[in-house]
Amino acid sequence: MNKIKSFLKVLDITTENTFFTIAFFTGITLTYLEICIYRLTFISFAIPFLLWMFSGVIITPLFFKRLPRYLKSNLLVFQFLFNIFTWGGIVIYLFMAPNFYWGTPNRTSISLKITDKGTLAKGSSGCGEPYVTVKYEKFDKQIIFPCGTSTDGFNTVDLTLRRGLFGFETIESKTLSK
């Protein structure tokens, strides 16, 4: 047992470090999942972005004395970045997920004119996902389609929408049409 404790001490594995590491990777993962939900939600970019930033900054004083030991730095900018990516990611997911998953059961079908087309940057999979841009109410929204979908020759996109828990419209289904 003493060998295990000394090994953990050499690696600087403590309960506090483990907590911060798990929280960080949870925040990053939930940020990615939130981006997937954001792509299917008619919401201003500013709302989740400011919530992400604000929650990370607000939480900084709570860990002001403990975080430098974990980060091995006293620079406040590192604490802000850590808290934004960690706690901001958790908070925005907890905001966007209930809106997306617990909306009203009523659905609305609409057809929107395509105003622009393009592809996202190629990722590690070597595919740039195609998108079309539409205008809905006050939003210019990129509707992203799976790799291999051709947007050529299509002038409209048919959407099935549902109002989310917090009132933001979510996309249930999308189909390109002429």
C-alpha cells in the first residue's frame, strides 16, 4: 500500500488533481456536444457564447487559491481559460440540452429559400460537411448535412421544427428540395 501511495505522490495524483482533470475533460466533451445541438437550434450565437464565457469567469473566484497548484501557474489568464473551458462547457450544455430534448411535442413544417451554399473545413475524416444558409425570422442559419450530400440543384430546404423548452426552435428533420 505504501508503494502505491509513493507512486501516486511521485505522479502528483491527488483527489484534487483528479477532480480538476475529470471536470476539464467533462467540460470539453460537453462543449462538443453543445456545438452539435447548436447546429440544430435557432439561437443567436451570442447567447451560448456569452453564457460560456460568463460562467467560466464567475466561477474563477471559487477556485482562485486551489487552481494554481493544479495548473502549476499563478497566471490569472490560465485560470480564466481553464474555468471557461471546464465550467463554461458544463453550463452551456446544461442550458442547450434541456431546450433541445425537452421541447414541446408540436411540430411545424416550413420550407426556406437557400441563400448560400458551401462546405465546412475538412476534418480528420477528410470530409468537409456541406451546408446551406437560410434565413428564418431574424436568423441566418447554416443547415449542415452529412458528408456526401450534394447541395447542387436545390433551391429550398424543408425543415420540421419544434419549440424547445426555453423557446428556441430546434430542427427535427431537414430535407433539400428544388
